[in-house]
Amino acid sequence: MIVVVIAVVAALIVIAVIIVVARRRRPADGVATFRRQIDALSPEARRPVVDRVHALEEDDERGERRA
């Protein structure tokens, strides 16, 4: 009887560890990944991307649609 209890407790511990590990291995958020990549660039290298983002924001404020 005690062997069964130990086996059940061990199984629950293994399941809990698997759940914790699975939650940590979630793929990175696309926006967060993009920001990390942009932050790694020099200001001169990131300028074209920043300009495009600002242009898109201005288009959205004016209500223009993108193709």
C-alpha cells in the first residue's frame, strides 16, 4: 500500500515539473522579439525602421488604409 502512495506522489511531482518546464518554453512574443532586435541595432541602422513605424502611425491617425 505504501508503495502505491509513493508512486502516486512521485507521478504528481513529475507531472508538476513537466507543466512548469512547458510553461517556461513558450515561444517569445513577436513584438518583444522585434523590439529586442531593434534595440540591438545602432541608431543609424534603426532609423529606417523607426521612420516606417512613424509613417504607419500617421497613416492610422489620418484614417488611411494600407494595401
